[in-house]
Amino acid sequence: MAFIRRLLRIGALALSLALVCLLLTTSVAAAHERRHVGPYTFIVGFLNEPAYAQQQNSLDLTICKGNECTYTTNQQNGMGNMSMSTGPTLANPVVGAEKTLKFEVRFGSSSPLSVPIQARWGQPGKYVAYFMPSQPGTYTFHIFGTLEGLKIDETFTSGPNTFSDVKVIPAYPEQASSSAATSTERGPNQLQAAESRATLATGLGVAGTLLGLGGLLFALIAWRRTVPSAVTGCSSEASPALEERLRG
């Protein structure tokens, strides 16, 4: 019984870890703007939030069919619709949008910057457009073109009710102006590190869930096998004593 209790504790711990990891991965997406565009749902924001000046970032665009983006972890042919590298996948993605949609980013009175939209590998319905915001403040994303024959012309502006404005990272100690180039070079590495942390958190959440459920199932099977054995053992030990009384 002690072994079974240990398995139950391990299973509960694994499930708790899975919930924490999934909350960490969904907290970033919650800082995006969701909007119904015709028969689609657009989710728009910075790929890395909060966003910082002089750090490479990207448009983070998700397009789904219908009024809500839904995710699936259903298993097919023994393989789940998720992987340790991408996490749960969209059940209703719009694919191929990078072929017909365009993206511009604008800051203040500056001329807009056009950046090509790219599909994210292994994540249908999700798109990026990399650039580096150079100044702190409010940024406007303009997504336009066509989508499955429907004209698209949508503007998304950062702010407290949508997605992150660009902020400044405090520098200490003060550096010479020549260090700006070094900061720019660090941008891609920091972006890759942030994506790696998100991927790791998602992978831990999925693995923890599977381990927790497996541990609980194993403990239940062991418990069901242990109880009949204990009852049988007690009966077999009591039988000689009962026979002795009957003979007396």
C-alpha cells in the first residue's frame, strides 16, 4: 500500500507541474488582440511580449476559421496531434495566408515598413514577420490583401487593451554609443532563447500530463490487484484456526 500511495503522490505532482507549464505558455498569448474578421478569427501581437526597443521581434499572427481558435491533442493512429517541439496544434487553422496577405508596421509619423509574412514551421495557422523596433512607444500593425478570396484590410495598434507597447530595457552600467551595434547583434539570440523557453515549457506540460495520468492509472491497477490478494491471504490464514475449533 505504501508503494501505491507513492505512485499517487508522483502522479499528482506531475499533473500539477503540467498545469503550471501550460499556464506559462498561455499567459503570453493572452496579451494579444483577438478580432473577428469575416468568417475568421485573427489573434495579433508581438511574438515576444513585453516588447523592447533595440531587440529583434516579430508580428505574431494566428488565423483560425470560425469565431474561436481551438486546439487539439486528440490521438490519431497512436500519434497525438502535437509534438514536443510545437505543442498542441490548431484544430481550425487557415493555412497558406502568407501567399496572399501583406504586413506593414508603422511607428508615429515614420513611413511604414513592409515585412514579408512567413508561415511558422510545424504550426499551421500561425505566422511571423521579423523586424526590430528601434524606439519605445506605440506601434501599429497593418495586415491587408486577400484570404481565400475575401478582401482583408485590418489595423491593430498596441496599447494597454490590445498588445504590448515597446518598452526600454534599463542599461547598467552606462555604455558608449558604439554598444548599440552589439545590442542589435544580441537580438536574434535572445529571440531564439525566448522561443526555446516557450517550447520547453509546452513540452514539460505535455510530458507531465502524460506521466501523471500514466502513474495514476498504474496505481489504480496495482491497488485493484492488491486488495483481492490481501483478502485471499487473510482467508487462507484463518482457515486452519477455524478447522481446529471445529475438531475441538
